[in-house]
Amino acid sequence: MNAGMQKNGPIALAFNALVIGFMLAPLLMVCAVAFTPHDTLTLPGTALSLRWFKAVFEHPDFVQSFWNSLWLALASATLATALAVPAGIALTRYAFAGRGLLNGLFLSPLIIPHLILGVALLRLFTLIGGTGSFGWLVAAHALIVTPYTLRLVVAALVGFERSAEHAALSLGASQATVFTRITLPMILPGVTGGWLLAFINSFDEVTLSIFVTSPSTVTLPVRMYMHAVESIDPLMAAVSALMVALTACAMVLLDRVYGLDRVLVGRT
């Protein structure tokens, strides 16, 4: 056995168990509250009920907001990835004036509070007549999730062995062929991981979305916030439990079909 591959001792195992329990406890608590038969945020006790899950589907505004969030996250994550891949290649492979400035510009949404971005984008959309437009909402979300994709794409490109690219070019392959057949498959784990991070952050975004959504484009997190302001009931727990279940099913399906190690780590 490799000396670096040693088994964890009981203290390390106990610490890992505590960390995992600390991370899972809020999710398990929310999922448990979703099955309560009562009208308040209480644990179900001995009696379980699906009344609040039924109530979710009886609210068409929640269903419509879910679809709004889904299409918004898909579009913004895809747009962010389409921007991050060429930007990552340019930043890692070419030296040009203003490269550091461009890199800082792409990563700036990470340090600017979303509250400020939301107010600024609201003012901008008002000036250009884009208020309420789903397309401009996609652009706003792409703006704040592009840094996540760019960081993983750049990480995949740093230290990238280009000998296979040079060999293909010397044999007459075009730049497009080299990119689609060699470069992209090699950096695919970083691209896919970046897309997933962008999708998750776009789907969960609340602060910025409050300012740039319209009544027809309200996202699910904003709808949940609006409902929580008006009333406190287990409906929010039921919505959260459904989202946890959907996420878990998606991860299991992705692992079965493609493999999470290949997507996130790059293992073959």
C-alpha cells in the first residue's frame, strides 16, 4: 500500500461524520417539515401528510416560476459557457495588452454585491427599454455566473499539454478540427463543471433577480421570497424538498449515464 494512502483514524472519521452531519442536517430538517400535517413550521411527529406537496401544484404561480427558473438557468449557463471557453483560451494562451484588465473585468461580478448589480441593471434596462424582457434577464444572469465557468475553464487550460494539438496541426488539421476533436474533449470536465456551477448559481439567484424580473418572468427563488414575506407555512419546505429531490435525481442520473468523476474530475 502506498505510504500516502493511509486509512483514517477514529478521530478523523468522527470529524468527517460531524462535518457531513452539519451539512445535511438543515436539508433533512426542511424535508421533514415538508411532511407535517399542521399549518405551522413543525416536525410531523407520528403523522405524515402530503398536503403541502399537493398545495405546491395547486399554485400555478409556483409551477410557472419553476419553469422560468429552469429555462433561465439553462440559457444563462449555456451563454456563460459560450463566453468563458474562448475567453479562457485567450487569457491562458495569448499575451496581449490589457489581458489582466480583461481577466479582472470577467471576474469582477464575484466581488461586486449583487444588490448593487441589481440596482445598476434595473437602471440600465429602464434606459434601454429592456425591463421585463426574458432575454435581458438571461444576459443579467450570464453576467454574474460567467466567472464561475471561466475559473474552471482556465484551471483546465493551465498546464494543458499541447503536443497533441501541434501534432494534429502538423498533419494538416484545421484549427476548428483541432479544437473540436482535441482541445474541447480534453477540457470538457472543466467546461462541464463550470456549466453546472453556473446553472446552480443562476437557478438559486435571488438578490439580483428581485430587481430585474417582471410579473411574467418571476423566478422560483423570488416567488418563494414573496410568499415567505406574506405568510409562514410549510409550503416553502415542500418546495425546498422537491428541489432537493430533483437535484438528487439529476445527480444520480448523470452518474449512471456519464459518471460524476468524468464530469467533475476528468477521470476515465
